[in-house]
Amino acid sequence: MQLPFASGDVPANPLDKPGYRLDFHDDFAGPSLDQTRWLPLYLPQWSSLERSRPNYRLQNQSLILEITADQQPWCPEFDGQTRCSSLQTGLFAGPLGSPHGQHRFNPACLVRETQPTLRTYTPQYGFFELRAKGRFGPNNVVSLWMIGFEDRPEHSSEIAVMEIKGQNLGSDGFKLGYGVHPWADPTIRDEFFEDFVPISSSDYHIYGVEWTPALIDFYLDNQKLRTIRQSPTYPMQFMLGIYEIAHQDGHSGAQSVQPYPKEFIIDYVRAYQPLAGY
């Protein structure tokens, strides 16, 4: 990208955003994770509540999502040796044995444990912002994405606010992934980008999107990267996490590259609604 991005930590934005009202805010300043906002699990309907629980800690007014050396795969039958520590703000799945549920990533997946229907935050449209950094290796992925609540199968598209793959880290920057995926939504076409940005993923940066009824604008450090002229038309939830994908030989990344734990460090997550509406 040719925009003049700053090196080093980018300061947090003011909490007040002109023209908007704050609708959701977590700066992780409390002694424990606020479970009225976040569900500490990852798609448990395809695995189990126990296997889908994340490793995390709260430290220095930040949330640190971790992959630890002894962490077990979250869903080995259908996702191999992938390990993850992730939070979400909604949960929907069909009855036991059903193929219906959020983000059915493998056609063999069936609901293994009955899950309650939960919505801690599922907005439709708004401005969403994350300030975060990471310490991770080539087999890791860190991301904030939004998925449809999927109480109807076609309400399943994804807005990838930000995604950084460890394999795309370089000495002078990294490729930032962002965009939309349709999954089972016939009204959305796949439009996903990976742009090189000359900044360090180990510094704090601000990632944002404004999702409107007509389009989605993507931002990095308060500078617009791109406009996508598509828009899901149903509520979506946050998915915030770090993943580790195994090598083809089944082993995870070398500790010599980045020792465990691998970390995704989140300063805050915010959501705003425009005062004038959309």
C-alpha cells in the first residue's frame, strides 16, 4: 500500500467518535473476562464446549489470546491438528445430530452437543474497531472476523475485519487480509484482499470497518484501504482469535521462530452506530 503508515505503536483513538454513539466497548480492564460480552469458546457445536475453550489471560488492561505448547486440537476429526483460542459474541446451532449451525466449515460436521442460543452482541451495520498486536510464528493466524448469526443457513457470510497469517510476515511488513466471503449466502460474492503494509504486526495498530446497507469500508490506522460495494443484510457476531495450523507432517511451527505461547494481544474492541442512522 502507498499510504504513509506510521512505524511503532499507533496510539489508541479517543473513545468518543464524532457523529457516532458508542454501542459496544471492551478495554479488558477488569479482573476477568466479561462474559456478558464474550463467549469463551469457538464453534462448540462441531466439537465440544471443553475442546473449544480458549487459552487466554488478562494483563496490563489487555486481553491476551494464546496458543500454548501443550494445547490440544479443537476439532481433530474435521480440522486436523488446528489449535485455536477464540472468543465469539453469539451462538446458534440446530439440535443434536443436525447439520445446521454457525460456520459449518466441513460438510461432515454434525452438531455434537446441544447448544443454547446466545446473543451477547450481534449488530447489523456499524463502525467496528480493534487495536491489537501479536507475537506469533509462521503457522499462526490472528483475526477479527464477523459472521452471520446463521439462524437461517443463507445468513452465513463473513466480513473479515483483519487477518494476519504468520507465513505472510516479513522483515519490512506483512500482508494484511480483509474482505468478504459468501459461504452459503447467494447474495454475496467472494471479495478478499491481501495487501502488503509496511508496518510491524508486533506493534499496536488499529483495524476497522464501517459496514453500511450499501457497502463496507476497510481501515488501517484510521486510513481507508478499500471500499467493497457489497453488504450482508442480517445481524453478525464477532469472532476474535488466534489459530495454529499444523505442517503437513502434523507438527506445529518451530519454537525457534517464536517460542510458546503464541499471542494475540488486544487493547480494545469497539463498535459504534451513526447518530443519524444509515
